[in-house]
Amino acid sequence: MNISIIIFFLNEAGTLKNVFDRVHDMLQNAEMFHSYEIILVNDGSADGSQEIAREIAKEYSETVLLLNHEKNKGIGEALKSGYKHATLE
């Protein structure tokens, strides 16, 4: 199975890295996933979340895509952005 995971966030500097690490570890250790991508969608954060996400995307550039909304557009638009850029199931 090939899978796209979308993690959308707004002002989650305190939790974003932990959430990402848990998802990434699960995907790496699950034998059922042949390939995966993680799409991070910043929905207008103003607390340093964007910088954390940039570092994650840089470190895991082969499997992570970072999308940025300059202003908060809400959960629905964050999900739509992620779905639009997903290339796997």
C-alpha cells in the first residue's frame, strides 16, 4: 500500500515535532506501506510552527512536502490543500 498522510496545523510549535515523529516512525515501521508521503499544511501559524515544519521538510525532503497558507483559512481549506498535493492513496 502507498499512502499520503496530511498533518495540518495552526500554532502547534509545542506539539508539531512530536506528532510528526510519531507518524513518521509508524510509517517507517509498518510493513504494509510500500511508500508514503507526509504533507504538512501550515494554516497561518504565528508561533514558530512554520520554522519547525521547514526544518522537518528539509531533513526529510524525500518524503515530506510543506505547504504554507499565509493566513488562516480553516480546517477545510487546509485539508483541501493537502488533498490537492497528495500523490498517493
